Amino acid sequence: MQENPSLMTGLQHRCFDFVYLDLDLAPVVMVCQKISTTVHSLSTSLCPSLASMNALVLYPLYNQHMSKIIQNILNLVFCVYYTAQVS
């Protein structure tokens, strides 16, 4: 297909390859989890009255399943955006 681009249809575009479009946020999520763990432990030791509110705010960064949900939502948004650009 690279030698003859006329053989390439619209559905064979690289933007439809979802492995190519997959955004891997695992390293970013690991750093955010370490930061949120540190912030939560500091808030618990310095100001226990705000620790529960801080835990609620940091929960999406602290929980592994929520971070995967955020990663999948971002991948979905990028996939729709790039598909709309190709179409």
C-alpha cells in the first residue's frame, strides 16, 4: 500500500488503527498516585479535619480503577476526534 497509495481506502487509514491511537497514561498515573498519596498523608498529619475532603478530591487519582476509566475516556475522545478528522 505504501508503494501504491491508490490501493488504500478510507477505512485503512492509520487513524482507524486503535493500537496506534491508544494513549498510555500508566506512567503519568503512577506519578499522580504517588503525589496524591503524599498529599493525603500530609493532610492527615497536618490538618485531620480536612483529610476526609482531601481524600474525596484525590480519589480519582488515588484509585487504580478510576485512573483506568479516565484513561479510557481520554482515548475515546481522541478516537472520535481523529475519526472525525479522517472522515
